[in-house]
Amino acid sequence: DGSEARRSRLSAGGTFYKRFQYRVEYEFAGTTAVTDAYVAYAGYAPLTVTLGQFKQPFGMEAMAADKNGTFMERGLPFAFVITRAPGLMIGHAGARGSANLGVFGEPLGSAQAGDEGYAVVGRATYAPLRDATKLIHVGAGVTLRYPSDDNSSNAMGPKFPTLRFRAKPESNILAQRLVDTGEIENVDSYRIGGLELAGALGAASLQGEYQQVQVDRDGGKTLAFSGWYAQAAVTLGGEARPYRADRGVFEGIRPRNNFGAEGWGAFEFAARISGIDLSDDTINGGQQRNASAALNWYPNQLVRVSANYVKVLELEGGAFDSDEPSIWQVRMQLAL
């Protein structure tokens, strides 16, 4: 019972002086802010050096462009990911894999005055099998972040660093976050490890990730949280989901025949199950498990109409203990 402009972005990017690349993007929907603002230098082949505000290299689903996701929202483990932040990264991209390592501060717009802390983030991917009809993808990532006294998740000031993880049930329109750790105090550092596995055979594709978080606290027990998802998708017309080995992500479906005189475009069915556990020791953030189904219609490569159904299968602990809502949502998307 609601509607929103989920994203409304303008971006510009390109190449200058042969070896320099740039991208600037601004978000107008919701909280307006700069999403991307970076320059990359490719003069140290086979390495590329990137400086600015951009995506931290962690997670297959997180690294994929928003417009290319199979579902309208990412799975529950996305609650652990800080997507973009200012930083410096060195990366290598090849025909079968990629490797990136960077140092990042706090995301633009959330950093307060003073020391903002830092993070070291890295990801490596490899496709041992990749041809026109078959694909196997494996990947791993790690994040090690040290929040500072001046910058905690709720900007409480110089008393102590805090941290908070919470997630909506794969629907952004809902105001409720059914699982929520609340503010975790006296945080010294936290680390996230992630594993990725994906594959494709013709029109069918599979993708899954597992992420585990460990939070080290001053004077308290180390906390452990986790999240995972697994999904499958198939196109009715036989279109294969494009894969970019240099970034280790799937891209959007490209119809064989566009809607109109040529045909009806492409249709895709997908199913996903995901879970997250935000309870440990004295933290009762809750445990949640979802099942989702998606029907996507691609009239052409630029336009997409999506319908998603999300069912909360299980919810234990937290403020919404035992609630199991069902969610229907639709979206029309134009991405040039």
C-alpha cells in the first residue's frame, strides 16, 4: 500500500588521455547524494588504480549494477555491506577473473567531523569454466573495518564507536526493519568474510553467497552474525544472462527480439531463498528467512517491468518476533 521512485540517477563517464577513466553519478530519489565520483588510471598494465567515491569490492550481488539485479531488491545479507565509500583501490581484471584491494573511509554523507576510521576491503573472482553456453563462477571477499570514536553508526559523538546491522524484508517501501541489532557499543573493529558461487547453462542461471560477520568489542564477547541467499533464474526465450569476468558479476538480460514488430521481448522467472541471523550473546537482533519469486519482462534492453512476491517464512527474536508478512510489489524501470 505504497509507492516510490526507487532510484532516479543521472551519470556521466568516459575516457580521457587514453589511460584515464572517470564516472560521476548523482541520486535524486530518496536521500539525494553523490553515488559515484572517481577517476581510474590504467597506465600501469595490467593494474588499474582508482581514487574517489565508488563501490567497495565485496559481494557478487552488491557489485552488480542496481539495474541488473534479478530481483527488485538484494537479498537479506546485503544488510552487512557498505556499498560505496571514498577510497583508493588497486585492481586487475582479466578474461577469466578479477582481483581488487582497497582502503576506504566512511561513505560520503555519513562521515562526521574528526577521524572517520577506515576499512581494508578485497575481493577475488575466477571463472574456471566460461564459454557461450556454460559458466562457473567462484569468488571470495573480505572487509576489515575500524570505526572511530568520532564516527559511529548513529553519530553519538566521541564517547565510543557503535555499529548497527538491520534489514528490510527485501522490500524498500516497507518502513519496518524486521531484524535489527540496535546500537552495538564499544566496537573495536569488525570483519566480514564472503564466499560466492554461481553458474549458468544456457537460459538457466544459479547464484548464491554466504557472509559471516565478527564484531570485536572492548570489554565484551566477540559477536558473530551471518547471512546467505541462493537463487535460480531462467528465461523463456533462451536468452543467456551475460557475465562480465573482469568484474565477476552478471549483467541484465538482452532480448533476442524486442517488443513490437520483432516480437515480445524476453521473459524471466526467478526464485530465491535467503536468511540472516542478527542474534548473538546479549544482542537479540532476530533471525529471518525469506522466500521470493520474480517475473521480469524485458521489452528491450533499456526497459524492464518486474513483479516480485516475498514471503517471510520465519522470524524469531527481535521486536517483530513471529511476524510473517507477505509482500507484493511491481516496478517499471528505464536505464539508458
